[in-house]
Amino acid sequence: MEQYGNTTTYNVESVLQKNIVNSEYFRDTCMKLSTWEEVVDEIFYSVSDVEPWMSGNARGASTAFCLLYRLFTLVPSKQQVKALVDHTDSPYIRAVGFLYIRYVASPRTLWEWIAPYVRDSEEINPSPEGHGKPVTMGEFVRDVFLEQYYFETIFPRVPKLVHDDFVSKLTAMGLPSRAVGNAGQGGTDRRGIEEANRRPASVKASLSVAFGQRAPNRATAREEGRGLGAGMKGGSGAAVAPPPRSPRDRDRDRDRRPGGHSSRDQDRDRVRDRHTSHPYRNGDRHKDRDGDRRRDEGGDRKRHREDEGRDRGRDRKHSDRDRDRDRDHRR
């Protein structure tokens, strides 16, 4: 099947695409699946929702989207994509097939792909267990192909002419022609926004909302309700134990003192205080030198005045003595 658009990122929004390719699950599991059949089996055993981001106490690209991205790299045939959307073993295999079409099929062929399924009555819950609600596959398909925003990511844009054609054909069939968001579920989305069809929030906001998740780089917990998630290893719903602490970490903890500062920190603070309080630091040397000069000049003026006073007193004494001697001589 020919892939439309960017054949490097497969039209996946950049933040999500980077999280997918950098996740341990994608590198260590998905990339080892070398055939279409192996990917389908992994979807069957590991996928239980089709949101783009993980649920639970960690954040990262979801299992479904990591496997979807692996399908992009395998470039399945039209017959294989058709087999995905017609699969009878799991609605999530079908949903991944429709997401594949939404991302990389040519816009001119979209209606041809989805027309047989817009009334499909099989149920699927696009969100993790405990979140969202079941919808029919027809509702899922209509919403995905009418809407550009999907939970916390963005689909490639459908040209307006193609979108208007969808609307007119759905209306003629007596079906809803307006997307409600959240893959047909409607309601408040994962960003906490009441209007589910609004443009997704900033990347930072999108990655830190809803279930109390941590940041995507926190890879020490498992995705809830499914197989191993992106960046996750082992366990059954519980967080994986953190790696053992290094000797350097233990030494740092041993150095810790009451107040939250280590001895090294306190020594550094004392050195900094001594440095900043010294009169000849941070430019104070020049200020002090100017003060010394002013004090010296003031002392010189004072001594000069005292010397002048002594000289005047000496001159007066000498003149008085000469005047008395002259008076005695005249007598």
C-alpha cells in the first residue's frame, strides 16, 4: 500500500513520534517483530485501548501506537491493511488498522476505505478501562475520519473538499456528520477540556494532565491494563524497583547533615561567605584604597594647620622678646 505524506515520520505529530522511537518497548519489542503477522499477534495480546499516550502512573507513547508505528515501518500491502480492519479476533486490531489508514492513506481513497464500516455495530472502548465509555466501531470510524484532533495528538489534515464529501455522504445516509471527539466518546478529554474538539494544549500541558501521570522520561512503572508499555519492563501492574544506588550516591547520603545540606555544601558556603565578606573582595579593595587616601589627605591637612599654628606662636614670642629688649635699652 502506497503511503501518503511524510514517509520518515508517517505524519505522526513530532512529540509523539519521538516518544515512540525512543521508548524501550518500541526498540526492544516492536522492532523485533519482523512480519505483519507478528505485529497482529502482539496487538491481540498487549493492546486494550487505542489512546496515543500511556495511562497509569507513567507517561509515554502507548503500546497501541508503538505497534502502529511498527506497521508503518513494515509497509503492509493493501490486502494486509484490509485484513486488519476486517479482523474478527479483537476490535483493537481493527482500530489500529483504521488508524493506519487515517495516517498514511491518500486522502482521495479515504472514503473508499471507510464506507463499509460507518454503520459497524461492534463495540470498542478506545480508552483504558475505567476511563471513557464503549462506542460502536462505526462511531469510532466516523469520529476519527471527521476530526483532526485525537485525544492528546493531532492527525494529518484532511483536505476540506474531502471532509465536505464525507459530511454530505454521511448526511445522505442519515448518520451524524459532526465529530464529537475522543474517538466517538465525546465529553471531557484527557487535557481536562470540556470542548473535546479544541486544539490540543501545549506539549507540556498535554503530557502532565489527567490520571496524575509523571513525565515521559519516568520509565520505572508499567502501563495499566495491558502488556508492557513504552519504556516499561516486567511486573504485573506494579512499579518496577528502581536500579541499585551507586557508591557515589551512598557517600552523598552519608555526607548529608541536618538541614538538607552536605558537609561539602556547608564548606562551600563558608568559603563563599568568607570570600564575599573580605574587605578586599568584589571590588572593595579600590573603595578601601580611596578611603585610605582621603584619610591620609585629611591627616596631612590637620598636621599642616598645627605646624602653621606653632610657627605663628614662635614668631609672636620672638617679636615680644625683641620689643622688651628695645624698651630696656632705651631706659
